[in-house]
Amino acid sequence: MTGDLETKIRHAPRGTGVYIMKDEAGVVLYVGKARDLRARIRAYFARTDSRAMIPFLVSRIRDLEFILTGTEKEALILENNLIKEHRPHYNVFFKDDKSYYNIRIGPSEPFPRFQLVRRPKKDGARYFGPYPSGTAAKETLRFLQTILLLRSCRDRELKTRRRPCLEFEIGRCLAPCVGRIDPADYQRLVKDGITFLEGREKVLVGDLRDRMNEAAEELRFEEAAAIRDRIAAIGETLERQRIVSMTGRNRDVFGLCREGDLTQIALLFVRGGRMIGQKTFPLIRLRAETGEILSALLQRYYDGIADIPDEVVVPSALEDGEALAEWLSEKKGRGVNLVFPKRGESLALVGIAARNAENALKNARLASDRPEEALRLLAEKLKLRGIPRRVECFDISNIGGKYAVGSLVAFADGIPAKEGYRRFRIRTVSGADDYAMMYEVLKRRYEKRENLPDLVVVDGGKGQLGVALAVLKDLGIEGLDVIGLAKERDDRPEGASVDAESPGKPVTPGKGEDRVYLPGRKDPVYLSRWPAALFLLQRIRDEAHRFAVTYHRKVKKKADLQSLLDRIPGIGSVRRKALLVFFGDVRRVRAASVEDLQRVEGIGAETARRIRAFLDTGQDMAATDIGSTHEQPGNSK
């Protein structure tokens, strides 16, 4: 199993959708659906799936693709579309290529009827569906015929019949075959049925409920139960299907997800009313408006393909939308609609595309964190002596020189090596001198020359890098790569920096972008074009910062406790501990009243008043006054 495949299995999305398994040549082996994609995929590779074909399938899998959907029903319909599109070898139970039921009605016919069909045609009729459940679709058809009393006979029978059939005798047909209903009245019933199938069934459902209640009050329980079942059939079969288009038009639906200056775009292909697949574009790293990015992508994408759909659906309005629509129409040879939906089916499809874009962006970031690729890029783009298998990063944390500490974090093959973490209390530096503090920490770490890393990273710019180089020179250590990693200051004017691919070529960075300083090079290097390397460096630097800040806060908290409670006259270690245990922290001790202080074990009324007086004035009491309490410091009495 390759590293890429292991990563995709480990980070499969937690959601409903479809998974596509491919071999080393990219051929689709199997298409399946799952309520929880991650659980289903892990079941394959954990050998907990008992189907006989699983060992043979798993042995050939080299790649996985996921398409998230809104509901399980959408996943089922999409699975069907993809299986018919790709005909995977291992989807043997779908070889009959059966389609789901649709309900057809031809409004232009004199006396149309609702009927079930599997494959819609371009014949001017209206089609509703598909309905994954054949039983529910048939029940819906029977329901429509029962409520609307439209004909159910074939066209030949309609034309040749001379007297009403049994359906008319039992009250389930209005006998249009013998002229018992006017064509205009019949068409009104047809329109009611179409309105119902379009999802506007509230009026009809309300009427059914009234009939059900009436039947129940008149003790006609069987009829009431039958009507109840029909109402249930509406909820089961007439849900809006976002995964398909009722119009049958060919559409491209774009979804977008942004995270900072990263943009991920996904495209859903809807052909003949069915979603047949998706495409995710390469991750875009660009500081620009969403509309500008989307417009540029549409132009580049459609300029190179011939299959332009009838409709292009985008997630946001485009300033040059009219011009783009004209351009697309000209390339296609007929009208192309560029749509920015605000409601309805198209907006739901955009939502599905956006979810897939979000999942793709997440996977892109995870892929960028792959240690082996990131380490290789670091060595290549920063011209290191070799792949930095062990990296150590240093950071300093202090407030105006107070409570100064340093941190060291170690990464082995791109993964934190906690046994190599170290923290340092600054001993030799007084005042706010970050350079001197960094010198002390680095010297203390490397003076024993134990377990030296391949790469040393210091959090900072040229100054910190210079300190690190000076320490190694003073200690006589050679052969270590050293870099400085710093953020661009917002108040720094934008200036020329170095492109890691072309060192002689200047680039203009955006504010806040991380920059890398290298020994002997004036301008910083930017790795934004290689996010794998940049994300790894950022992760290491952020971990060093977290480790330093955590230790700094611990030191400061301890010093704050000592600076206050240790100076209260008459309070020794036992009472100090009792105060902290009772109140929880120094802030609550400061806010405590005399009565509250007396509730602490070992604190009497007089001691409580003196503690309160000290907290109010911040001044120590005289030793003679302490003596008058007849309590010795540290006494737990």
C-alpha cells in the first residue's frame, strides 16, 4: 500500500457519500456508497467486510476518490449514475443496468395519464423522479390515480372503448374514453397532479387529512387507514432530489471553499439531469476577490474544452458575468446560461459542490503535511546539504525581559520527537535582550555536541539567524544547516525578496507571509509556492512557540504566587497552600472578604484581617504586630 493511499484511508471524510476505488492505471474498480465513508473504507482494509470479492478488490486498489452528498438517497442515486458511467468490474450486481422509476405525464395529449417509465425521453413530456424505491413510486402512481381519477388504461384502449370500464364503476376513473368528462376539466386535474409532483402538495395533503379525520369520525377505519398510508407515501416518495435535475439540462455546477489565501474549487457534472462525476481543480493560492478567482478559472477551463454545457452554475455573482455568458455562447454555438442561484434546486447543487471543495481543501492540506514530500522540498528549495531528517527549532518567550524562558522542539522525519523537547530558564541575561537569550539557549543545547540535528530553525529573522551561526562557530560545530523563520511585519514596506525557484528573481510578498532567512543571502526566501515545505516549517515553528509560551506562563504564574502570598506576614507554606486549595487561584484570594478568609482551615479572625489589610495596602505588617497574634509563621493552627 502506497503512502498516498494510506493517507487517504486515514483521512477519509466523515459523512455520507460515494467512494470510487481505482487501480494503478486510474481505471475505476468499484463504486459504492456509505453513510460514514471513513468507517466503510477502513472496513475494507481491516478485512472486516466478509464479501468474497473484497480480498481481490483490495489487492488492486491504488487510489481512492470521495464525493460527499447531502443524504443517503442522493448517494444511492449518484452511485447508480457512476456505475452506469464507468461500469466497474466489481459492481457485478448492477450489470442489469436498470434505471430508477420516473413518473411521466404528457400535458399536450387530450387525455394524458400518469405512468411509470425507466428511461426519460425528449418527447415534450414532463418527467418526475427518479424514485429509488419502485414500490413507493408505484404507490404514488396509484395514489394520484385514486385522488385525481385520471385514466390508467393504454392509449389503444382509450381509442377503442365504447362503454365505461370497471374503473369507472368503482369510482376510480372519470371515463374520458366515452366522453363522461370535458377535456378542459380533465386538463385541470392533470395540472393539479403536476403541481403535486412539483412539491406543492400542501393543499392536497390538507384535504387528505380532512378526509382521513372524517372517515375516522364516521368509524370507517379501513378507509382512514388507507388515506393515512397514502399521506405517508407522499413523504416517502416525493422528496426533492437535489442530486438530479428535473429539467434534464446539461449543467456544470461549481462549488468553492476558501481558507485564508487558499481557494479550492470543485465542479459537478450534471448531464441529462444526472450527476455523472466531479472534478477538483488544483489548489489556488492567490490574494484576490472570490469573483476574480472564479472568473479567471472559468475562462481558462472553458477555453480548452469543446463540451460546454447549456448552463454553468456558480456560487457567487461575477462582475463580468454577462461577458462570460456571451463568450461561452459564442464558443458553444448556441446560448449558454451563467447562473448565480439564490434558492431552489441549483442552490442545493452548489451546496453539494461546496462540500466537496471543502473536503478537497482539507485533503490538500493533509497531503501538504506529508513529511517525506515536505522534507524533500525543504532540502531542494533551501539548498540544504541533505534531507533534514532531524530538525530542531528554538523560540524565546518573555515580557520585557521578565520570566524569560527558551524552548527547543525536535522533529524526526517530520513528526514531533517529544523525547527531544527541552525548556530553559534564562540565567545570564537581564533585561529584554532576545539575541542574548537565544545565544544562551543555543549554547547550552549544543555545547555537549550530543545528538546533533540536520537542520536548526530559529524563530526570527536575520538577527536570530546571526546569533545561531555565531554559537555554532564559537563551539566549533560545522556541517549543520541553519535557517531563520519569521513573519512579515505589517508595518514593513513591501520590498523585493527571493523566489526559491529562481534566486535571482525578486518577488513581492504580501504582508503577514512567512519568510525564510538563509546564511549568506541578503533577501528572504518565500515558500508559498510549495505549501508542503511551508506548512511543515510553520508547524515546527508553531510547536516551538506553543512550548515556550506554556513554560513562560507556568514560570510567571509561580512567580506571581510567590510575589504575593509569600510576602503576606504570618503566612507560611501550609497556610499558603490552604488558601490556594480553598480559593483556587490568587485572583480569588485577592477578592476574598475577611469572612471568606476565616473559612480557610488555619486562618483565624485576626490573621484574616491582617491578610485583608495586606492585600488592600500591599505593605508588610511589622513583626511586632505579627507577634501579637500568638501564631508563628507556617503554623497550621
